[in-house]
Amino acid sequence: MSEMTQYLLGVIHVDGESDEHERGDVGKLNEEMVAKGIWVFGGGLDPRPTASVVRAHQGEVLITDGPFVESKEYMAGFWVIEVPDVATAQEWAARASKACARPIEVTPFDA
């Protein structure tokens, strides 16, 4: 059996683009990932203004409200999957992109 690698499939949201996907499509994809045994974890993220940044520096901790980076494009959700190779991760990313009507960024975890 080949070695499996975990990949982050990041859902990219672009401010101003419509949100036309059906939650049921994402739910069906999630169910299929679980059934295939590749699902590790996943979820949607609350809107960017709900984020905070915690920074430890020289023994001090600073907490600021809002996202670390202000951007029109940001990660709005993700899946962590475990598959044999990047090509398989990209195939699942294509299906995820169709399900959620968003671009999907594929990144392997550092082994």
C-alpha cells in the first residue's frame, strides 16, 4: 500500500463574488469523503471581521481584533484529506470547487 499524505484544500472567497452554491452539494461531498476514508477534518470559517491575531514577542502577548492580513481574497473554509498523491488531492479539489462554487487551493502538509 502506498504512503498517504495529508492535504489542505482551502476554499478561497473573493469579496464581491456571489455565493451561489448549495450547502447540500458540500454536504454530499463531505459524506463521500467520509465514505471513501479520505476525510480528516473540515469546516467553514466565520467572516473575516470575527478573527483576532495573537502575537507573542519578547515575553509579551498582544491581541488585536480583525484579520492579520486585509485582503479581498481569503480562506473561507477548508478540508483536510488524506490521499496517496497530489494528483488525487487535485481531483478532490476539482470536485470541491464544483460543490462550493469557489476556487480551491491545494497544499500538502509538511511531513
